[in-house]
Amino acid sequence: MNNREKEQYLREYSVLKNQGKPFFPYTVFKDGVMATVVLLVIIVMALVLGAELGPKADPTTTTYVPRPEWYFFFLFELLRVIKPPELVFLATIGIPTICLILLLLLPFFDRGPERHPFRRPVAMLAGLTTIAAMAYLTVLGAIAGAPSEIELASTPEFEQGKSVAASSGCLGCHRFGENGNAGPGPALTDIGARLPAQAIERTLLNPTAPMPSYASLREEQPEKFAELVDYLASLK
């Protein structure tokens, strides 16, 4: 843009600015009215549809399925994509911080007067790529399986045992394929190939700390305990 085009731009901007409306009270009134409408809609929906609070929180349960709010689904899925534990810090703090810094620096390195989308290919490509990536990760995070479920394929006779393993807290310390945590316990994806059923049963009854004992499960619900042992022994 040369000096002549710049002067013409400034003149047109000054004319349009003088023809505009002031922020107060015009814009403040419009925003206030819209905020009031939104508040009334929320109040009416709460009165008509009700607000489901759910059961009282139980800190001792092992069946609770933790899920983030929908606007954090993309970070939730990013943690599933970045699997190595040493890179968790990068997924949770590093990447979002870098993106936020780039957004704050945008007015400083993009100082061109052009605002037409097709004449700003780099900015438009970067913006659309970011939006598409967040939208894609959000959808994947929304439809992702629950963290308390085991997605390994199994035959029908071991499905009950898989449910017992998923609901008994095993995923908190072990991995089953792509589900669970990488420690402090070993991966159980192929535990049946390393230990026979008798050894698995002894380990469940007399484990090494910090693993809890499943002796109470065998006493109170022997069928579920047997199903758990059979399922773990089938993982090969």
C-alpha cells in the first residue's frame, strides 16, 4: 500500500467512523438486552426442565467415569493421542500455552491492512486448520469410550470378566491394550501368556503393595472373582 492508498483509506475510515453509533449507550443497551434474554431463557429452562444434580458424590467408588466439559474434549482427546507419559506435560500445558501465546502475538506480526479473507492465505489457512483440528478432536473426545471400559476384543464367555476388571479399579494402575494407565502396575494385555490362571488368582489374593487384595471379592462374590480370573487368563 502506497501513501496515496493509505491516505484514501484513512479518509474513508474517518467518514465511516463519524457515521457510526457510540458504544454507550447504543452497544451497551443492545448487549444488556441480549444478556437479559439469555438469562431469562436459562431460568425458564431450569424451571420447566429442571436441573439434574445426580446422586451424591462417592469418593470411594471405582466405577465413576470422569469426563471433562464439552469445551475441553479436544484436550481430552489430545491426551489419548499423545500416549507416552513423559509427553503428558506437553499435551496438557505445552501445546495450549503455545497456541495462546501465538494468538496474543497475532496483532503484532500480522500488521497488514488487508482484511479480505482470500487475500490473506497464510492467516486464513492457519485459522481454519486450528479450528478444524479442534473440531475434529472435540468430536473424537465426545464419542470416545469411557475411561473405565476395556476395548480389547474378547469372546462372549469372557465379557462378564472384562466388565469386572473394568469396574474393579484395574485400569487405574494397569493397561489393557489402549485403555488404562501405564503404571505403577505392569500391562495386562497379554498377562495370560505370562501367567497361568492359578498364578493370577494367587496374585489377586496376595498382591504386592500398592495393589489391593481381591480376597473380599472372592468371599462376597465368588462368581465375579472367578470370571475376573478367567478373563485375565484369556489375555494372550
